[in-house]
Amino acid sequence: MSLRYAPADFAGIKSLAASFETADLLPRDNVYHLHPQDHDRLEKQHWYELVCKATDLTLQQLVKKRGENRRCFCSTPLNLNGYLVTVVVQLAADTYNSYYTLPGKPGPNRPSSLPHAAVLEFLHECTRALREADTADNEQPVLDRDYNEVLRGAGRRLMLRISPGNAHGLYDACLGVAALRHEGDEGRGTMLLGRRQHPALVPVLTLETPVPLRDHRSIRKLLELTEGPTGLVSDAAHVFGLGHMVDESSPQYEPLATVHFTNHYGWELRHAGHTLMRVVSNTPRLPQGKVQADNFARVIKQVFPDTTPEG
């Protein structure tokens, strides 16, 4: 059996990580800890992050040198029996890059898309499985987690990324709202996500008392007031009222994440006109791409060679 990479390919990982420390490529604040154990723990975590960065860069160089169609992701190393173990996931680069990604620098806690969030969730599970290998119940291994559970975890990660102030609970709040009916009708409407008094949001109606997002029934009723570009305005913890975004030509414009409740148990997360994920019955899904007309016609001709343009 031939392996894609050899141990020699990673012989310089520690030296490369040390060079990052010397060059101060990962600047840290000067924090002083009274307890030596706290200081040692943070120093060790910082070193692990440098090793992860060095591993990622080494893999990128190998992929580029060999002309491989691969996108690499690395977990933070885990000290296991005296070895630093890093889990690596590789995906087809063209497929991964075909999906819209959020602007800004991605990171371990900043997924840029649903595929990225799913990778982070999977790496987290792999690291946890390694850590608990000697103590976990062997009858129910960590990696036996259902893939839909991994996707739900990825959905929560992505919603946390786009939540103003990194507010937790947005994913589950949207699930609760989408599960309700109002006077027998399916829930439809839009929610704009932005901090209170965001310059890119124009208020239409301001509630005297903000409604907590966990009050699913009240939020569901308020959705009835949304129409067209006007939606509920929320900071992912409360709804403050109704509003709409400024025009794209305005200097105050900034693309904000929006949640669109489409039907019973269904909603979508969008950003700048792009759908980041669709959630159906508590399971996130990737948006389906549109079929190009010329490609469709070509495939039809191949499958049904006797077909004419007229039918």
C-alpha cells in the first residue's frame, strides 16, 4: 500500500512552528498569570496552535507542488502517549470552493460556510474521540455519531459565527419559530440580524419592550408583519421591531445575514443574496445549484438522442 505522504514530508514541522514564534506571526497580548499552571497551560496551547499552523502550511505547499485538487484542514494537536497527533481532513478543492463563503478571515471558531463548519465539527469529534479513547464507553464510540447530528452541530457553529455579539441559541430559536403555525398558516417571513441601531438598518417600527428570541410564539406572530424587504430586526437575542436595509448605493450599506422562514419546519440562512444553508426538519442542507440551460440540453441530447428542440 502506497501512502500519499511520507514522514519526511513533515520533518520540519517543529522548526517551522518555532520560526513562527520567532517572527511573532501570531501576536499575543502581554498577559501575566499568578498561577504557574495557568501560564504553562496557555504556553502549551500557544505552541499547539503554532504546530497546527505549521502543519497546515506544509500541507498547502505539498498540495501546490503536486498539483493536487485538495483543500486541507487541520485540528489543533493532541498530546497522546507522548506524540502530538493532528487530525487532517482533505476535500476536493473545486467542490468546496464552489460554495459561497462569508467575508473575513476564517478560523477554528469562525466557519466561513456550512462545509467549513461541518469540517470543524468533524475535527472536533475526532479530537474528542482520541482524547476519550481510553475512557469512553466502547459500546458507543464517539465517532459513531449520526451524520445528521454532525450537520446540526455545524449549523449551530455557522449561526454562532453570524450572530451579532456571538450570541448562542440562534439556531435553536429559528427551529422553534419554524415549528409553529399561526392560525393554521405556515410561518413565512424574514428576520434581519444586526446589532441594535446598526447604521445599515432603517427602523420602521420599534417595540417598546424587545421580545426575547426564545419566545417562539410571539416571534411567530410578529413574522406576520413582515413583507417584502421589511423584516424583524434582531441581535440574535431579542427582536427590537421591524426594519429594512439601506440601499446598496448608500455609504451606510453593509451586507447582513438574514433568516428566511419559508414553510413549516423550513428556513434558510442568507448573506448578501447568497444562501448559506437550508434547514428542513432540523437538518441543515447545502443550497442546490441551478442547472445551466445549455448543459441541460446537452445531457438531454445524450440520454435521449432522438429528442428534437421542439420536444
